Amino acid sequence: MRNEIGVCFLAALLAFGSEQSRANEFELPMVTKSTANPYYNAIVSGAEIAARETGGTVRDYGPPQADAQAQIAIFNRLVDRGTAVIAVAPRDPAAAASAIRRATLAGTKVITFDTDSAPDARLFLVNVATADALGRFGAKRLAEELGNRGKIAIVSSTPTSATQTAWVAAFRDELKKSDHSGIEIVDEVYGEDVDQKAFDAAVALTNKYPDLDGIYAPTCPGLPAVARGLESVGKGKGAIKLVGTCVPGITAPYMLSGTVQAVYLWDPIKLGYVTYYAAKYLSEGKIKGETGDSFEITQGKWPGRYEIGGNSEIVSGSPLEFTKENYREHNY
């Protein structure tokens, strides 16, 4: 009888310990722009690395396709459920701002990653490279490919995307410098992060501007679609120089064929990794989300000190160019 009681008591202790362990686990809900976008899949995979290091979990609550209203509806459901901390990459930053403010009033702490919303709505943004650095890097690379002369167009994502809008602004500003005075921007169009629309936009540009020399495409998965569009009308393999931002996994074939001259980004896996740690420390009260707050990752894949700096942003990297020689090192 004593043995039976002892076994039952031990089982109860183990069950209680298991429940306590689960209660102490931190689960981060990440509301990405789309679960079908390989770029956001890479970000989530980085958060999963951090979660494994700390015994937590991650869930991607993004909509199947990039849809701002669907994303906000998902976000609102998480808030109504009483979620403590949410990380979101807003598809429409302006529309998301009111939802984030509502979440804050409900007691949910909201941070943004990759794409920002209104700075006065969220606590802070986790970014890996500044928008200014990314836009200027693209301008310099395209100018280099063109020898600082020629007509170029921009195929961006949407006119409401805060991320791409900031990149394009820096891109345009860089090309105003006297070094690049021979380059003329003739048009800016949008592929809306939809493969076929980006393809069609590229083809339309070649028809509208037969003497087009280059395209800047700060959009993923739009960049490979633009490359396919150029190839479909015989303007690939360097006939029109193409530079843009995307993950290497889906752009490598076009780098290897010579249709994409330069593709760059940052390390999205690291972005997800830092986002998870920042959210975890926020949930534990180790940071408040205020400018000047910092935290240390002492062990793991990317140890270091991360600080919430100007404009309430955590910036932990710089532009990373993928090439024929290094793209295999970046498996995303």
C-alpha cells in the first residue's frame, strides 16, 4: 500500500513539475505577412533556433497569402485571447497601428519585426540593417553595374509598405549624388509581392521603355518574378541589369544565369533569432521596451549585446550580398 501511495505521489509531483515547466515556457506568436513567403519562413526558423536554446516555442500566425485585413483579423484574435506578447510584421503599417494601440490597451505587449508600424503604437522594432543602408547599397550596386549611366525603373512591393518605401527613398537619395548623375529613374511600379503581378510589371516596363537599362526590385518574392519576366522577353542575362533584395534560395538560378546581377538582404534567420530573445526578455520584465534598454545573449548561435536605440529600434546587422560563390552558405 505504501508503495502504491509513493508511486502516486511521485506521479503527481512529476505531473506538477511538467505543468510548471510548460507554464514557464515562453511561446512567441509571430504574425508574419504570409506563411507562403520564403523570406518570412527564414525569419521564423531563426526564432525557432532561439526557442530551442531556451526551451520555448514559436508559432507563425501569418495568413496563407499576403493580405493586410486577414493579418489584422488574426492579430486581433490573438489579442482577444489574452496573449501577453506578440511580434508582428505589418502588411499595412497604417492599418495595423490602430490594432496595435487596441492591443496595448488590452494589456498585450506588441513589438514589430522586419516591417514597422507607427513608432508610437508598438514598443520597439527589431531590424537587422537600417533602411537607409539597404536602399543606398542597392543604388550603389546598380550604379556600379551600369557604369553610372542609363535609364532605370523600380519594381517595389506596394506603395503602403513602410519597409520598401524607406528603402526606395534611400535608393533615390543616393542616386542624387553627383557620382550617379548619369542615371535617370523613369518609373516606379508595384508587384504587390505577388509572383504574377511582379512578372507582368517587368514585362510592361520593357514594352513601355524599350531603352531601359536597369531595374531595382526591393521585393521578395518579386525579384525572381521580375527576372523571369525579363527572360521571357529576351531581356535577361544582363541585357537589363537587375539588382534587388530577396533570399538566395529562390534567386540563385537567376544569379547563375546572369539575369540577376546583385541580390542582397541581411540574415533573416538572425532577425528571427534576435526577435525571439527580445520578446522573451520583454515578457520576463528584463527589458521594458524603452530606448536605452539592452539585453545580453551570453551563449547560443549569436551571442552579444543588443540595445534598443534611436527610433526604438534594435539594429544588429548590415546589408549582406549573396553571390554565386557564397549563396550555398545561406540555406534559406
